[in-house]
Amino acid sequence: MASPPITSTSALVIIDVQNEFLDSKGNFPISDEIRPSLLANLASLIPRFRESDGHIIWVQAIYENRDTEPEVMAAKDKGDGVVGNNTWLVAATHIFSVPCCEDKTWGSKIYPEVLALSVKEDVVVFKQGYSAYWNDNKGLSTAFKEKGITDAYFCGVASGTCVLATIIDTVQHGEVNVHAVLDCMGWRRANTHVEAVRRFEELGVDVITSDQI
């Protein structure tokens, strides 16, 4: 699939670029190996995308501090491997003894260096699970429809959890053409990113880097 030019029907979907993940003091920081290039690539891509009349959609996680799995998650088998299977991923949310992105906490806020790249016209979608569609959340679908989006370019963190889960769900919804921007994604362990890329290719999405946009 050849990546089309960025136009007013294109959206850059930036997932979970929050203090919890991008700051080394967060509870679940991404690898120090990937952080500098991720930030540099986002700082280059976001303005270029906007200059071509593309839309920017920020997806922001707000997780409850749960100690048991919600029914929709408990009903799915995670399977083997470094990340859960596709069915489990789209049903999953944060369950751990350490809280993550709780509402109105420092960890839930967008990382300042990335927040500086936003403008008031951007769209913000809040989510409570790994996928932006979790628990029948229609925020992302509504943004696509209201902006007339035909092509969505996904990036953010982490590639093997929330980015992958949202891409899986977006493909299943079939509302837009899906593109995965690999060099604008972050991860905690490199092997999870390798598996995410394999899944993207298996799903048949357009796998690219930001210099191809």
C-alpha cells in the first residue's frame, strides 16, 4: 500500500505520550534507548503534518486503579508470547499493583516537550483501556467522522500494547485506511516492538517511517 499525500482527510493519531511513559520518573517509562529519537521524530512530524492540512488527534489514557480484571478482560485468554493475542489486547486495561495514568495525576498529563507541539484546534480523545475503542468508546470514531478522515497514521506508546490494541480495533471497525509510523513509536522492551511490527504487517496495515510522510 502506497502512503497517500497528507491532506485535510488525514489524521495523525498520537497515543499515550504522557509523563507516566515518557518521563524517566514515570511508573512505566519507555526505554532510554528509544526516547530521544521518538521525541525528535514527533517534533519533526507533527508540524509537517499540520502544515499539510492534516489533523492531529491526541489519545490520552486515564486508568482506574484496579486490582481485579473487568469482566470484558477476564473473559478473554491472553495466550502466549511477549504481548497478548489480539482478542485479549482489545479487551485489556491496566491491572497492576502500581497505578498508571490515574485521573488528575502528574503521570496522566501529556509530556511537556510533546504538549508544546499541540494547538487548541487539535482533538483529544480519552480512553480507559489499552484500545481507544475500549468499553465501546466512540471518541476516536466520532473524531474520524467529524473531520472526514480517510487515512489515519498511528504513533505513540507503547507499540506493543496501546498502539497495537488501537490499530487492531481500528482495522476491525473499517472506517479508515490505517498507517503505522514505526519511528514515532516507543516501547519498554524491544522484543515487544518487534512483535508489534509483525502484527501490523499481519493485519495488512501500511507500515512506514516518518520520512515517508
